[in-house]
Amino acid sequence: MGFSLDNTDTAIERMEVVLQAKDALESAYRGEGAVKSIWFLFISKNLMILSATFISYNLLRVHVVNISEEILKVKKDIKNEFSGVDPSWGHGESNFIEIGGGH
């Protein structure tokens, strides 16, 4: 299973990929399906290739933290991309876009 941010043009597209990776990690942690390992690529300033093999909870937790950090970065990118949008278009300048990771 792979996730790549290589061909994403907008912060929203990047967020979709990151959330897919997060969901896959959560599924692997819960033991759903036959997911034993997940490969995913994050393109930021540098290419990071992360290979996650779920041997222990601690290893999984490290990768979930990495994804959480990536989500925060992408949220900031989304805010920056929409910074020129008229606040009357949404629900106000500070909260017109809300991305959540909880289910």
C-alpha cells in the first residue's frame, strides 16, 4: 500500500493523501485486513520514505506521530492557500476551513 504526495498540487489534495495514510495506520493497528506493512511517501522540503512494519505499538505510535505532524503542516498550508479568500465566503476568516482527523 503506498501513499505519495508527489503529484499533489494543492494543500487539500495533500491532506487527502495524509488522511488516507492515517486511516491505513489505524486499520493496521486494529488488525483489520491483512495489512502487515505500509509504505508511504511524504514530499516536504526533502523526500522522506517511511517504511512502517507493525512489530510493536511503540513503532506504530512513532509513525502516527509523524502523520499527525504532517497533518498540522498541511493544515497550515491550506490556511496559507486560502489567506487571500474573502472572509465573507466562508464562516469567518479564522475558522472557515476545518479539517478533522477524528472519527
